[in-house]
Amino acid sequence: MAYELKTINFMGIRKYTSGFSIILTIIAVFSIGFHGFNFGLDFTGGTQLELLLDKPADIPKIRKVLEEEHLKSPVAVVFGESNDIMVRTQDELKIKGRDLIAAELAKLGNGVEIKNIGNAPREVDGYAETIVVANATEAQLTNSNIFNAERFGKVMYNTEKDNSVSVIVANPLNTVYSNYLKTKIEIATDSKIKILSSETVGSQVGEELMNNGGLGIICAFALVFLYVAIQFQWKFSVGAIVSLIHVTLVTLGCFSFFQWDFDLTVLAAIIALIGYSINDTIVIFDRIRENFRKMRKTDPIDIVNISMTQTLGRSIMTHVTVFLVMTVLYFFGGEILVGFSKAMMIGVVFGTYSSIYIAANATVALGIGKEDLMPRAKEGDGTEADMAP
């Protein structure tokens, strides 16, 4: 005796889920509009340092040093081994280095200040930057020991026509500040530190990444709409796009509302969610189309309920599997992948919900019927074809 699957009345509560979805979307949009995002340095620009300590790192002490230095949005996390640390800040270390030296020069009095910073002259080998200091003499700067060899490496002084002094140095200001910060952390943690890498992302590059990411999401939406319209019918396309927009807005809304870090890994997760969510929606749509052709006298809402009931087992297994993987990634993947896994977990939950109560619901609301899915009869043939369009 064949087992008869009991049909679940998913569409029976569609009015309530529609209201819930609208409220959720409004909250997400308002949060994005008023709170914005807590962008990571991928978008805002900033600096990332990888430090190697000679013993396991004391993260709280390192974070305290970063806070005392008034770095913007400082982050210190274990990166691999317990003594391998990643330090991130939205500050550019060149600017922090300039502020550090400017503060020391100001103590000389007489309005001593940094007038300009530029590249070292081409004819001078082995030097990186030129720091132009106003209201000071070469003797003052030499005696102050601010531009010492330990900090700046080789140093050369030139007095300009306007009596300002050009200090040509081998070590640029970002390197000077990196070493300064390293020394501060060494004192706080009583350890020896080696700087493994230092990467800087300019604000212009961050803005370009943001624009390209937004363009990528829009292109993904457009391609999905065209694919579903060609493969199925335009009413299905509208349902699919509304569903994807809902998932995207809710996920973005969570990051905005809770002010979680939003970096390139999160953007990658958002784009991945578009492809992942549409996959489940396509499976449901395909079963709906198939059942419309088999059950031509059945009410469209009943067909949608039957189709979603038939695909429910597959959807649960797929989503639970992905959710479990993302959970493991969240707890054991390290700080770098927290944003990605968090976005994917939210997207998986609301992607499942949207496939049922947004995509299918919108398609029903647009009045999908068998006439939308059956090929038109050939001229002179009064019967409907059974072949797929």
C-alpha cells in the first residue's frame, strides 16, 4: 500500500506571513537608512597588521593599547596560532605617524609644525619620504632627536628658500608608527614582536569595492529575473525577485540593526545567498509547474500547497546541512569568517521562509494558472499540448 503524503496548508496563513514580511522589510529598510552599516576597512579604508609574538598573545592587553592610542574601530584577533595576531583599524598609519611626529614637534615651541609630506627626491637613493617642517632650523631638529636613525633610518636635512627644513627619511611615517605601536604592545604584553605584514586600503579603493559590490548584487538580480522568466514565466520571475530582495534586505537589516562589522566576506555571503536561495525557489517552482500540468482541474492554491509539501523534505535536509556547516564555521573558522558565516546562517533561515511564503505567495497573488504554463495549441488543433514550453 503506497504511503500518501499529507498535504500541509502553507498558503492558509499567507495573509499573516505577508504582514510579517512587510513589517520585517520596513524595519530593515529603516535601520539601513538611519543606522547605516558598520563598514570594515575593506570599504572605509584603513590598515591591517599581522604580528608574531614570542609567546601566546594577551588579547585584552593588546586591545587596551589600541584603545589608548585612540585608533578608530580597532580590532585585535588571533590569526591562526595563539601567538599570531591580526590588528585592524580604520586609521591610515601614515596619518597616525604624522600626528605622532607633529605632536613631538609642537613641544619645541615657536609654532613648529609639519608643512607638507611627499616622496623623497628621485636623485636621492635609499630614501622614502620628505617631511617639510616649518618654523624650525636644522640645528633644532637635529638636537631634538625626533628624526633619529632608530626610527627613520637614514636622515638628511635640507633648508629651503622659505627657511623651512626638508627632512628626507628612509623609513616612511606608516613604518614609524607601526614600529611605535609594536613597541607599545611589547611593553604591555612583556613580549617580543615581529611585524609579518602591513597592508593599507585607501578610502578610494574601499569606495570602489563598495560600488562594485552593489553592482554585483544588481546584476545577480537581473540575471535571476531573466533566467526564471525564460525557464518558467514572468509571474514566477516576479515572485523570485521579491523573495531574493526580501532575503537580502533582512540579512542586511540584521547587520545594520546590530551594527555588526560589514566587510568583503559579508558582501560575498550576500551574493552567495542570492544563488543559494534561488536554487530552492527553482526546485519549488519546477514542482509547481509539473503539478499544474498533471492536476489541471485542481485549485492553484492547492497545487502550490501540494508542491511545497512534496519538496519540503528536500528543502529541510539541504538547509539544515548548510546551517550546520555555517554554525561550525562560525565557532571554529576564526574571526575573519564570523561575518560570512553569520550572514549565511541568517540567509539560510530567511531564504527557506522566503521560498515558501514570499516567492510562492507572490506567484499565487499574481494569479498563476494552468493557462500560464501550458503551451498554446497549434493552429487547427483544439487540444492543449502536454509538452513543456
